Amino acid sequence: MNILIAEDNLASRELLREILEMWGHSVYESQNGAEALACLESSDVELALLDIQMPVMDGLETIRRIRDSRFAFADGDRAERVCHER
């Protein structure tokens, strides 16, 4: 499964990444909600794990924008890739 971790705390992000990769998942990383949205537009993420409190855009606002938007997750015009695939 392709999983996005949106977490501003590096230690937490690294721990989650290590566990998820140990379980056989592909992991994408972002440091805030804005980067998470761009990552969702530009990759084939199947599950997003979002921190509630992040700089720039928190997890709750990120979820609101996902629900309110008309993302074309698998379509041609992809956002610049700002998430980091591991």
C-alpha cells in the first residue's frame, strides 16, 4: 500500500516510516498539510496519516480541503512533487 505521512516532527515521521516499510508499505512524506495536498495530487497515495497540529496547514484543514475539492488524483495535470518517496 502507498501511504503518505504528513508530520512536522522528524523523529515521529522517521519512526512511522520505519514501521510502515518494515510491514512492506511504500511511504511518502510531507512536513505540513500544503505539502500533503500536493503529494496527493502528484502520487498514487492510498492512505494518508495526518498530524493534527502542523505549521502552514494543519491536518484538520487538510481534510477539509480534500473533502471540498475535486481532486483528480490519477489525472494528467500533476502538481510539482514536494512529497518525498522512501
